[in-house]
Amino acid sequence: MTGTLITKQNVSGQSYYYIKLSYKDPVSHKWRQKMLSTHLETKGNKRKAENLKAKAVADHAYLEKLPDEYNTAIDPDITLCDYLDHWLFRKKNELERSTYESYEYRASQIRSYFKVTNPRLKDVTAQTVDKFICYLLQYGKTDKKTHEKGPLAVRTVRSVKSILLSVYNQAAIDGLVASNPVSLVTVHGKKNRDYEEAMLFLTETECKDLMNFLADTENLFFRKLVPICFFGIYYGLRRSEILGLKWDAVNYEKKTLRIQHTVVRVKTTEAKDSTKTVNSFRTLALFPTAVQCLEQIKKEQAANREFFGNAYHDSDYVFTWEDGRPYDPDYISKLFCKATTAYGRPEITLHKLRHTCASLLINKGWDVKKLQYWLGHSDTSTTLNIYSHFNKERLNEMPDDLEQLSESCAHLFGV
């Protein structure tokens, strides 16, 4: 842990010493900071401030120690459900909230099955796990309306198994089990390639038609999707990036748009000053049509701010409700699905507009590295995958080209 003296000025112009503590979180192993006020003015108080700094470093040494819950000896006869809760507690401080919530949901499926018999952690065998997996594949899903049991998707079952696998890996590290019984079990079903997302590439004309449909529809809610659809098609932004756009990311002078903030949701909506990957943090060109789109939104927000007065929420987000509240990500996805269904193209989803953006730019001659940066892919493999899918589609659209190329030898096949 280190301590640093810094100065801050209050509104009246007086300068005070503050102590900035930098320490490594013992759970996540990430560096964090904590600010403390000394209540000392900077003039003539440096020695006192230095003494307070040394005391603060000593008093806050506990920040680099594991909580008592981590140091408590675990009962060797602990049950699976209790250890699952212990494992989740440990993960809570290590993961992003959205990731933790997805872990929590999968863990609840494990807990609901095992809570009846509640076996000891060390008594669970590969056969026990296999029966659990078979149960999920047959009865793991409950219909919310009829409450009837049905099969859980193979992909979902695999994700539940991966959680249980991690739980037992940690249990082995903690010395509670000799081996991991989950590693011996296989989830039979579809292969991973069967889950590959079907690529969808709209033409320039189809993009125009979709945008016009959303703009001209009588459904006022669908009209809200026009600018969102615009940034999906022509910028290839993810849902989290579109809804995470803030006005301070727009630089009209330099004509740039910074992708640096996201809004995600699993159980709760979470705003983060970070992107999906390091490469997703990027600065894109702000072209004239995008400026027009943003100016229209800003104009509408100004009118709404005046109408709602003190009830208006100043969130600084570009995409909001009339009263300034940011949109819920799931609401926008569901609304977009309703809109494309009404349009007659239910296969078009908000995320698939990223594929369309890629195809439009490939047609314009963009190379892989340039496209990778624009879309914010972590590596070129994802970008190349889109390239390959798009080129496969184009092969089937070129029979006329092949016919023209082969005409010169047609006389060889006189019929």
C-alpha cells in the first residue's frame, strides 16, 4: 500500500491536503484507490499532513488482507449447497456485476436440484452429476405460465456444468475433495458449431427500407428505434455501446465519437466506464449524417427538458426516454424484435446489424485490420469469420459473372 498527498481547492478557493491510498484488492488482485480528507489547509501544514499520511497507511493496512470469511476454515463435511454459496461469495468481488449475476442464475439451478437431498460436497460422484445433467436436459426448464417441466437447451446445460466444474476445482484447491467428479461427465447434444450465430447481411437498399419503415410507422415506440438502428447499421455498435453513448463522447470540433462507456443488463442494469474488451475502446469518425442524427436527438432532448422541468433526469446519455431516463437494454432488444416482426423480417435483430455494417464496409473495400478497429473486435479471427461468411454468400450471387467468364469456351460444347 502507498500513500500520496494531493491538494484540492474548495469553491471558495482554499486549498486542503488529501491522502490518496493505493492498494491491491486481496480478492480481485486489482489496484484500487481510497481518498481521505486531512481537513488541513496546505499552507504551513505539510509536516502534519505527512504524519497523517503515515498513520492512514498503517490504519488501513486491513484493506490488503482477506476478509474473515476467506480465512475461516471450511468444514470438511460441508454440503454442496453451502459450499456453492461460499464459492459465489468469493466470486462476487472478483467479477463484473453482470457476469456475477449470470453465475448466480446458473448456481440457482444447481441449488434447486440438490437442495432436497443436500449431499455433502465430498459425497457427490460422477454418477450423481450425470443424473443431474440428464435431469436438466429433460426437465430443467419450467414454463412460467403452465408450470410444466421441459428440456433445458443444451448450451444452457453446458454453462451450468461449467459452473459446477469451477466449484469443484476450487474445492480441490481448498483440500475438500481429492478429484473433480464433474470433469468425468459429458453433456451430450448439439456440437458447438451448431450454435454459431447465423450471419445476416442486409443490402444498402434493405437498410434504407428498414430505416424508412421505422421512421414512417404509426407506432411511436418504433420511431424511437430510428437513431438506434442508424448506429447499429452504419457504426456497427453493440447494444451496450449504443445505449452507453454519452454526449461528452461526441466531439463536433474534431468530428470524432469515442466508444468508452457501456450499459449492460443480466438481472440489473449496469453502467460501466469500460467496454467489452480493451480493443472495444475506440475513437471513430463522426460523419455528416451522424452529426445530423445526433443534432436531432439533442434538439428533442432540449424540448423535453423544458417540458419536464425539475422532473427531467439529466443523465447525459444520448438515448433516453422523454423524461431523460436511460433506456433498459432488454426493453430496446424486445422492441426492436417487435418492430422487425411488423416489418416482415423477424430474423433481423439489433446485434445482426453489426454484421450488416461489416458487409457494407467490405463492399467498400475495407481491409481486415481497419474493419477490426471500427467494430472493436479483440482480434482479427472474429473479423475474418464475418469476412468468410459474407464471401460465401456472395459466391452464390455471381452466376452471371461465371457465365460471362466461360462464354469464350462455350463453342467447345456444341449440343
